[in-house]
Amino acid sequence: MNKGALGLAYAARKVVIGQEEVVKALQKKQLHLVLLATDASDNTTKKIKDKTNTYQIQLIHTHTSLDISSAIGKKNIKVIGIKDKGFSMMIK
């Protein structure tokens, strides 16, 4: 994961943060990439994995909440969706 690109995407307001917001954005087909923390709860993990499979959106599930949170200057972020195709390619 490119932390710099994730920080830029956040600054450009091209991200959606939180389980419910990510699910809504997936349903509206607004996302190109979803990052899910490895330390997210089992319920959150199952829900996000199921939704990304249903809507065929790439899921990255290899980083901790600390990694994701520190990249955007927040705390305790478990799920984040990327709305911009360019940023999603940079972050991968």
C-alpha cells in the first residue's frame, strides 16, 4: 500500500471511511478499491468481503488499522473505500 497516495486521496476527498459508508458507496458503484484492516472484527470482515465480491471491487486485506489510520492522520480506521480510479491504482 502506498501510504502517500492514500494520504493524498484523503486530502482530495476521494475516500469513504467506515463500514456503513463503504457499503453504501459499493451499492452505488462509486468505489474502485477497498482497504480492510486485518484487525477488523469478524462481522465487519465478512460483510466487506461479501460486498466487494458481489460488486467485483478489489479488496486489499493485508494492513493493520494502525497502518491505514496513520496514512490519513486518523485513529482506529478499519475500512476505507477509494472513489477515484487514479488514486486506487497508485495505492495498490
